[in-house]
Amino acid sequence: MKQVYKHGDKFYIILRKIPTWKFGIDQNPGNIELVKDYRDWCGADHVLRDQTHFMFCETIQDVEFEEIKIEEDDRETNTVVGV
């Protein structure tokens, strides 16, 4: 089962969690391109970072909906017939 992570007002599915040292970011900040390449390779659309890890994530999109009000006169009676 995938882990869901909340950051601010958005939710993300964590696809992969990799220690930052594996990308050598602390020694060479130019290696951030490796992080971007890995993000693209694993199918993530967003990268989050904590003190020890990069989290390669898929953004959970907000659902937009419109409430539909049904007037009393417009309701139909539905009958269920057993088979």
C-alpha cells in the first residue's frame, strides 16, 4: 500500500523515498539534475525533501464538483424488481 503525505493543503502519494546522500547533493548542488532525472524516470510529478530523504510523489488532484439539487416535483419513483 502506498503512503499518502500531506504538505500544506495538498496531498501526495509517495512513490519512492530515497536518502539524499545517494544523490550527493550536499557535496555538489549541481547534482539536482540527477534528482529531476530520477523523478521523471520513476513517474513522479513532484519531489519533496525532508532532512534525510527525497520523496518522489504523485500529486492527488482535488476533485471539482457541482452540487445538483433535485426539486420535489422532478423526482421519479424508482422501483426495484427482484429477478
